[in-house]
Amino acid sequence: MEIRELLTAVLLVLIPALPLAAADYFVSPTGDDAGAGSRERPWLTIAKANATLQPGDTVTFLDGEYAGVIEPANSGTEGMPITYRAENRLGAVITGGQSSDGMALCARLKEREHIVIDGFMFLPTAGGWMQLDAANYCIIRNCRMENATRSGSPIKCTNCHYNRYEDLQCWRANNTGVWGHVSGDLWNNFASSHNIFLRVHISRAGHRPFGQWFDCEYNVIRGCIFDCRWGRNFEFFSTPRLLVEQCIITNGFDGSGSADGRAKLFIIDSIFRRNVIYRNHYGPLVINAYKYEDLPTFGMMRSRLYHNTWYRNHEYGYEMVDNGDQNPDPHYVTGNIFQNNIFSYNDPGGDGLSLALYSNIAENNEFNHNLLYGDKPGCKTIRYDWVFPGLTEWKGLAMSAEEANELKPRQFRGNIDAEPGFLDPEADDYRLRPDSPCIDAGKPLARVTREGQGREVAVDDARWFYDGFGIPGEVGDLVFIGQNKTQARVTRTDIDTNTLALDRDITCARGDGVYPAHVGEAPDLGAYEVGAEARDWYAAPVIPDGLRIETMETATKPVVVTDFEIENLEQWHYYWNFSRQKNTDARIDDTTAGSGVRSMRIFATGDGAIMSCDIRPRWWDIDRFPTVRLSYRIPEGVPVGLWLHAFRSSTTGRGAVCIGGTAARATGSFPHIEKYTLIDDDRWHEIVLDARTIREAFPQVKLLQMFRFYTVENGAEGQQYWFDSFSIEPEA
């Protein structure tokens, strides 16, 4: 064979193996798909980009609006992703369209890998934001997603692995239900593992803003902001091997579509650390194990919660309830440990509870070396009980931190009762003052169980430590071992054998403490470490400006005004709770109104109805905002009561007091004050109530939990009434 022929043959073999040069394309609202896709001759549509892009290609969208769906026809490859980017962050607005499989979305990734979506505003005219199925090694970053409508879950990720979701704002999943209320979820993850959720801000959804299900594992949620405002903040359903760190959890609310306002932290063999949980307007976090349909029983097992800060949540800091009766077998709330946390100023309208524990949880749930403080020393911040509060009292075992250490030493050890000494809590700065008792008060997370030398260390409990989960780019924890603070990084955690693999050889003695990285003699309690800001190993939760919601604590004008008019939707669509009311339902009615064109109709769907709905305003200070004003229309004989609820406490029990209503109302054994009369003549009337009336039953009450329409199970099928123009006002 001649040399020329030989070279030609070799080139024919080699050329297909060489990567094609990556191409850069451009899209513009004034472009033309017949163009070259250059900056000078950009394309017009997302569809043209979808069909054209090959591994390594990047398409840049110039500022403007684009209808259609980001749905690449091809996958990228490792090192050569397909990239969709906005030239200016949020300058390119995707208004969505129909995906190839018929869904109304802005982005659709199905069986695609190595796709990057960067810098867009997703603002769908209808439907959701994005759906990913079997999409791996993808990056979604620097995007804002707002105002999803008519979508039960505007973000849904199924069977997705090794993805990164970074610097996203996901706000306003505005799906409305039959009551006119906001409902539906915002972001659900199913059967997905090894994903990173980094600095994602989740806000305003009706039911489940962010869900991690039991078939998701080895995921990392870091530096995220959970700020729902319309309901609970998230739901994790027995999620295994989850790391949640440096997150902000605030503004949870018991809203209309959420069923209740407590975020479900049901986690298995997981880590929850260095998070700030503050100013939630209900109990912020809960494990109330339960069985749902044919799914595995949801529970919380063998998880570690440490170096977190709970502050000024409307009710208890954490609630724990096992599944079933008083002696469940097996336990589904078992083997969890809380350590080196701060709980302070929670449950301000009640007893100042940090922990609300039902006595059916396993005894191997431990609370060690935490600060548990109410609003003054000696507060009984721990309630350990099985019985729900009575009508006017709440019995059971209530304990201060020191009493719990003494009375229940198997579960409580080394906890302290002291004012935490935050730098400026009124400005949401929960770092510690130099004189704080929390400085250097932390204890080691684990201890070495066998002396030795090398890169493997046996410990009494390896579940405290993160090893990177095998996610590319992730590194394990930096730990300090022993009094000399020998440093090493964890490369592998074996929770079955309780061993840590390290990145260097060390010498350790039995009993040496294994600590998180710290500055002083020992770690500080809570989410922040004093003096660590300049250390390269340190990362702490960041509370941005603008998260604080105006409440009746500081407002001078009404902040609770509901008129049920469509133009004021976000003023009321999350406030009223109509769900799970016995034999009672509700609908928006545009045939009658006290003012405007719409009102809310409450009606009995069967006998024994409670004719109920309720509203739980944020920080209802009845000295600052005593006046309740509303319009109503009640046909003759319909039972409707007016109820005020204090927060549950040892002195108020359930806190419920009836202050009036129609003649047919039933109050049962609850306290009853005959003060206000509702007229049942099937005409519209206005009534003005003074919320301080509750003090005739409970003189010490300052904060109210709830206003409620209610009768004790004597509503009859077909009965109904309407209300409208509800407001809570300062005293004139």
C-alpha cells in the first residue's frame, strides 16, 4: 500500500473519534430561524435551538420574552454539556408552551444528561416551570421561577441523579382550589439521589413547597431558604441519608392548603445541622409518624440534629409523636439525637416550649447538651405527655432543662437553661455575643473507641459525619480529634461498623472526642461559631434582607383583611383554613356578598357538621389589634359560634372560648362567654368584636392563636351561611 493510501486509511479511522468543535449560537425575540444563529443573525425560537444543539454547544438568549419549552433533542456528554443561557441574568423570560409529551412547562428534560440551564426567568402563561424524568448530571442555576398556575407541582423531578440546582428562586405556585384557596405543591422529588440543592429560595405555595420522598437518598440541601408564607415549609417523608445544612427556615404558616403549618422532618440516618429556624407562625418542625395508604410508615430514625438555632417560633420548637397508640411496636420515632442546639423564646403565647414530646416515642431519642430556654430562667420548656390538653388545663410532665436532666437521664443529659446571648435578634442576627454562655459549650459528637494509628478511626457513633456521599466535587467533614485538635477530613463514613476513613494518618487514643471544626476550646452551641468567619473551613447560614413579614407585633394598620375578591387574591387565598372540617365544606360564592361581588359560603355536607373554618393570624397581639370586624348572612336556625383560641398552655388547656353566635350554636363543655349575638334572618349584617373578651376566661392572654366559626357537631346537612369583609384592626 502506498504511503498516501495508508495515511488516508488512518485518518478515516481517527476522524470520527475526534470531538466536533463546540458551537455558540444566539436567539433573539427579533431573530429568524432561517438565520445562522450567530449574534448578527440570531434564531427566533427555542424550538430551533432544541433541534440544533449538539454536545458542547451553547445557545445564548438575548433579553426578551420567548414562548416555548427548553427541551433539547440531544444530551450533552461529560465535559461537553449542552448549555442554554441568558445573556443577562433574568433578562430572557420563558413564558412556556406544550412539551413534546403534552405538558404545559417552561423546561422539559426527559432521558437527557449533561444539560445546563442558566440565568432565565420562568414566567409561564399557564402550567408549571419544569419537569425532569431520568435526567442526570444536569445543572439548573441562576434562574427565577414565578407564578406557576394550574399545576399541582410546577417542579417535578423523578429518577434524577447527580444534578445540581443552584441559586434559584422558586416563588408563587399559585394553583387555586375549589374554596378559592391556594393549593398544590411547588417542588417534588421522587426516586432521585446524589443531587445538590444549593442556595435555593422556596417561597409561597399552598401545600408542599418542597418534597423529598422515601425513595430519595444521598441528597444535599445546603444554604437554602425555606420561606413559605402560605403554608408549611417542606415535607420529607422518611428520606434516607439526607444532609440539610446552613438553611434558613422561616415564615411557616398554617394556611388554607397546607393541612397544617408544621414542616415534616421525617428523615432516616440523616444529618440536620447549622440551620436557623426562626419566626415561623406555627410549630416549625414535626415528626408525627403515620401510615398513609399502602406506602411505608413515615417515621424518623437514627438521625442527628446538631448545632441548630431555634428562635421565637409561634409554638414549640420541635414536636415528636410516634405512630399509633401509647405503646407502638415497632417504633418509628427512634434513635434520634439532638445535641449542641439552641432553643430560645419559642411558644411565646403558651408555656415557652422548646420540645413537645409524646410519651410514645422510643426512649433512645436523646437530647444532650442543648440550651433550652423560654423567656426567663426556670421555664418549663419541655413537655412530655400522651394526653392532648384538656379544655382549660394541660397536665403531664413539664420540665425545665435542669429538671429534665434529673428526671429523665436516659434521654436528657447536660442541657442548660440560660439566655443565649444573641448579637442582635431583633435584626435577625443570631451570632453570639462575647459573653454568651453558648461559647465553647458544645460537646464532642462522637468518641474514639479504639486507640491506634492510621487513616481509619473507630468511633461510638459515625452517623454525625458527612463524607461527600460520592457526589463529584463534594468533600467530607473536617473534624478535630482529641484535645490537641488533630485535623483530618472524613472521606468515608460507615454507619454500620461505626468507622471513619480519613484523608491522612493520625494517632488517636480511646476516648478522644471527635468534634466539628471550631475555634475555641470546644464548639459553640447553635448555628454560628464565634471567630470562625475568616476560616476557610467555615460556612454559616445567611439570612438575607427582606424575609421578615410585617405582623401585628409592629404594624400600625390592618394586616389581616380578607374580602374574597379576585383582584385581592394573595391577601386572602392562603389565610383561611377550610380543610378537614367535619361534615363541612366551603365555596366562593359570586351570587351574594356583604360588599363587592364575592363571599365565602360554609355549608354542611352531612349531619353532625361543625360548620367551621378558621384563621390563624401572625402574632395577634390583642392589646395592639383588639378589633375584629366582619359581615355575615345566616339563615334561620343555622348554628354558628364565634370562637377565640389562645395558644395551648398549662393554664389555658386547649385555649378555646366561645364568645357568642346564633341561638342554635352548641358549645359543649368549652368555656362560654355570652357576649355577641349573630342574627339568623338570612340577611347581611356587620358585627364588631373585641378580642380581649377572651380575658374573661383567661385573664393572662396577650397573644391569640386563632379566630374560628364553629359549633359542636350540631349542624344539619344542607344548612349554610356566608361571611365576607373580615378584618382585624387596631383600636380606634
